[in-house]
Amino acid sequence: MDASITIAMTARLMWIPVMLIACMECVSALELPAGPLAALESDEFQVREKAQAELLTWSRERPQAAMDELFRVSRSAGDPEVRERCLEVLRELVNDEYLKEGEGFIGIRMQDEMTNVPGDPEPRIAIRVIQVVEDSAAQKAGLKINDLIVGSDDKVWRVGSALGPFSDSIRQLKPGSRVMLRVFREKELIDLPVVLGRRPLIADNPFLDERQVDIEAAEQAAKEAYFRRWLESRKSRD
């Protein structure tokens, strides 16, 4: 091989690790957008609010990298308003992570019921919806009281109880997972896609509708505890 070609190829290969290091430095040197960051110091409340919302939108597009920079600015910025608002944006990002953890949750109370399904010669055990929790995955998907769930994805129930197997299958999935429910409503079969939420701390309480304030307080406390643990873990890395 010609010596000049060999030298050129060697030089190109030597540039590869240099370029990789440069790329890594670019990632680690991510900075918050200057416009919204400067606007956080505005004398006008509405301008500060808009800037914080813009910063959150920007951060959610690159959450992992943004978290480190928000954490840094929340501790080092000279303006206390900037520190506090960056901390609030960071809290929202960590809360997004919290909502993705835990067990899946639909948000219904239910009971077993034997039924016949059109097109199926054998009877099935169905799940009668007797309550739909407000703002739950079930409500967002359009599930209604008195709907009969006669299948979930490729599962149907023939004997015993459907409640246990159905609940277990939902809880084994992560929040954000998608399940397809086969629902019998007003003599019509419909397929209803449901994106699962995160199972609340006291979802097994039989009086969900009567203790909404308690539920919200418990969930907020859990989110705050999760955020505090995240902060302590992040501080330990410095």
C-alpha cells in the first residue's frame, strides 16, 4: 500500500476518538436556553411564568441532560427567583419519571358476571364496571359504568373469577403501557384501547370517591418524597 495512503488513513482513524470526546463534551456542556433563562429575572410576573413554561417544554425534549443543568443552576444562579423556578422545572421532570414507575392502573371498581358474547358459543366470565375513577386511564379511554369487559388483549375468562387475573395482568404492566379491552356495551362489541396510569398508593381503598382529598394528599406526599430522594442522590454525585 502506498505510504501516503497509509498515513492518511491513520490520521483519519486518530481523529475518531477525538471527535467522540468532543461530542461527549458537547452533551455534558448542555446549557439552558438563554432567552427563557434571562426572562426568569424579569420584573413582570407573567413574563417569568411564560419563561418557566418555555423552559419546561424545552427540558422535556431532553430530560436527562436538562436535569443536570437545571440542578446546577438551581444551586448556583445569583438570582433567587431563577434558582427557585429552575428547581420547579426540575421537580416537574422528576415527577415525570415518578409517573413512569410503579404498577399499571386502569381506575375502575368491578365485579364478576357471566355473560354470552356475540359470535362465541361458550359463555364467558365478564367484568362489570361499577365505578370509573375520575381522571383515571379508564375515564380518559371512555370506559363507562355498566360496561362489560369480556377480554383484555388476547385473554378471555371462562371459569372462576376474572377479577384476580385481570387485576394481576394490569399491575404487572408499567404506567404508559397500552392494553386493548374488548367491551360489550348496549349489545355491541367494541375494542377500547387504554393507556395505563400509575397505581395510586391507596388504590385498594374501597371508598376512593369519598376520600379524594386524602388520596391527592397522599400522592403529593409520595411525589415530594421521590423528589427529595432524587435530590439527595444527585447531590451525592457532586
